[in-house]
Amino acid sequence: MKKAFVIIPTYNERENILKVVPILLDVFKQVKNWEMNILVVDDSSPDKTAEVVEDFAKKHKQVHLLLNKRKQGLGGAYLKGMAKAFEDKDTEVVFEFDADLSHDPTKIPIFLKKIDEGYDMVLGSRYIPGGGIPDNWGLHRKFLSVVGNIVIMSVLTNFTIRDWTGGYRAITRKVYEAVEPEMHDEKFTGYTFQIGFLHKSVKKGFKIVEVPFRFVDRTIGVSKLGNEYIKNNLIYLFKVRGKEVADNRIFKFVVTGGIGALVQLLSLILWRQILPYEAAIFASIETAIVSNFLFSNFWTFADRKVGFSQYPSKFIQFNLASAGSIVIQLVIATLGKNLIGLFELFRLPLVHISIDTGMIYAVVGILVGMFWNFFAYSKIIWKKSKESHE
Ligand SMILES: Nc1nc2c(ncn2[C@@H]2O[C@H](COP(=O)(O)OP(=O)(O)OP(=O)(O)O)[C@@H](O)[C@H]2O)c(=O)[nH]1
Ligand SMILES: [Mg+2]
């Protein structure tokens, strides 16, 4: 039979462990098609949590203890626990579960049902219908949790998952094997493990579903959640997102265009030293086109780079694409003037310059021109080769 391990990291949870283990063993009786186990990962808690676990282990063969010599943080404990649980070839699922009874254990069979239905990962969620946070939470804590999750959803631009910070999850072997190799970074030793693990699972395209549960405040023991929690999560969030944006092709395309505009203006100064005015304008445009071509080939489309022998033909195509963009802008400007007309929108104060609808046609023209350029670059000049799958 397939095995599941409920992993409980503990640090000074003696009283809680005494309560939660029997409750879990009781819930396990409802699960028929999984062999259920508990694995407590204790960091040699001073309150001797481990002793209590050992007593349970003697009486119940489903209860296991993994004892760490020193405190390693939540992420460190989960990595060790998961490695141990998945050592057993029959293990298909591990649960993340807190010792402090905050996580409703009666939901475990529902989590497993979702796994049976084909989901790769199940999240206990406080922020979907049926879920909730304690009423007695102060405004401060409610605000932090709710707004924290909204910030995370916004930064990661993923609103399909509502509870990113919860610690009640079921993770299949498939997900573990894909994500675990990327979790051995120092930043994941603490609570950042949770958001990091989930973010990576989402990015890898695993099927994830949320199951609602009502979070219950711990009544025994103390929270290990420190102030660095918010700071570390924010650092993680903005770093990974920043990197994702910087790696984004559209972003590189826009930056390349910006550099091109700068190159055009600066080279115009130089060309005018040696060429007549019209020729200098033309030369500066062409210089910008060379710059754009090189940045596109070595950066924006580096993964589809064309070889030196293809430069002449590709460079001609690139020039035609750029000319196409100019034609598009001229057509839009002309159409705008003839179909809608030129009339004043507002007047800039102090300098008394009139801003008219011509500016709107220009902006639309630039945007459509950029759209055309990106299309030409990605579908014609640096089109995907047949073998590459992206
Ligand atoms: N092994 C181990 N367990 C830890 C460590 N830090 C926290 N834990 C356990 O992780 C679980 C969650 O920790 P809590 O302190 O309850 O944190 P939380 O649930 O996010 O926050 P609260 O809402 O304040 O309870 C508990 O079972 C803790 O004992 C650690 O460094 N090592
Ligand atoms: Mg807790």
C-alpha cells in the first residue's frame, strides 16, 4: 500500500505532541487506502519533546522520531524529514503539519482524496470559502496575514492560490523530487522555506489545489515565528520576482529599445561632426539599428542567436522590420489626423505649449510599432527553430 507521512517539526512542543499524536492516530483510522505514518522532526528541544515521541513510537509502529542535534529552523527540519520519509520507496505523500494543533487534522482524508484525484500538491487554505483565521486575532495580526498574502499574490502575479504562507500541506513525491534540489540554500532554512517551496512548485506547473480549514490559535507553548519572518519573505519575494522580470524577453526588448534611442541621440552628436545634417540623421538611425540588432542577438534572443554567416540577411530583415515600424507610425499619425482630427487637449503651464491629439496618435503609433517589431523579431528574424521546444 502507498504510504503517507505526516511530518511534524517540533521545538519545545512536549505538551502539544502529547495531544496531537493520539488525535492524528484516530483520524488515520478513517483512511483506508493509504498507510499513514507520523514523523516528528525534533531539534533536541530542551523540554524533551523527543522523549514523549519515543514513548509513542514504542507503542505505535506508525510513529517515528528524527532527532537533530541542533536547532536548524523550520526549513531545515522539513528537508531532513522529507528526505527520511521518501527514503522509503513506498512513500508517495508527505504532509507538513504543525505540532500546536493550529491545523485541523480532520482535513487529512480530504487532502488525500485530492491526491487520489490526481493533484500533485494540496494546500490547507485559510483564505478560501470555508477557511478562516481566528476571530480573536488582533487587527495587527489579521492585517499582516491578509495583506501579506495580497502582497505575495501581487508580486508573483498569481491570484489562483489564496494562502501562500500556510504551513499545512500535502506534497507528492513527484513535487518533492523536482523542487528539493533547489531548496538547499541558506535562505530556505527558516520559514522562507514555505513560500519558496510553493513558488517553485507553481513555476514548475504542478497541479495544486486548496482545501479550506479554520486556523486555530495555539493554546500551549510559544510561537517560534520571529520578526525576521516578514523581512526574509519580502527579500525572497522581490529577489526572485526581480530576477524573473529581468529574464523576461519583453523586458529585454524594451530595454534594448531604450538603449537604442540613447545610442541614436548620442551618435547623432558624433555624426554631425563629420556629416551634413540629413546624412547624420540617417547615420544615427542606422547606428541605433546596429545597436538594437546586436543587443537583440546577444541578449533578448540569445537563446536563438544567429551565426555570423547569417548576419547580412538577418540584418537586412532587421532594417526592413524597423522601416515597417516607421511606416506604421506614419500611417497611424495620418489616419488619426484625418479621421479624428487634431485638437488641443491641454496647454503646458509656464511654457505655454499646446498638447494636441497628435501626441496620442504618436503614442499609439509607437506602441503598435513596438508590437510589430517584437512580432517580426520573434516570429521571423529570431524565430524558434523547429527542434527547440519552448
Ligand atoms: N524542528 C524544528 N521545528 C520548528 C522550528 N521552528 C518552528 N518549529 C515547529 O514548526 C511548527 C510551527 O511553528 P510555530 O511557532 O507554531 O509557527 P507558526 O505556526 O507559523 O506561528 P504561530 O501562529 O505563532 O503558531 C511548530 O510545530 C514548531 O514547533 C525549528 O527550528 N526546528
Ligand atoms: Mg503555530
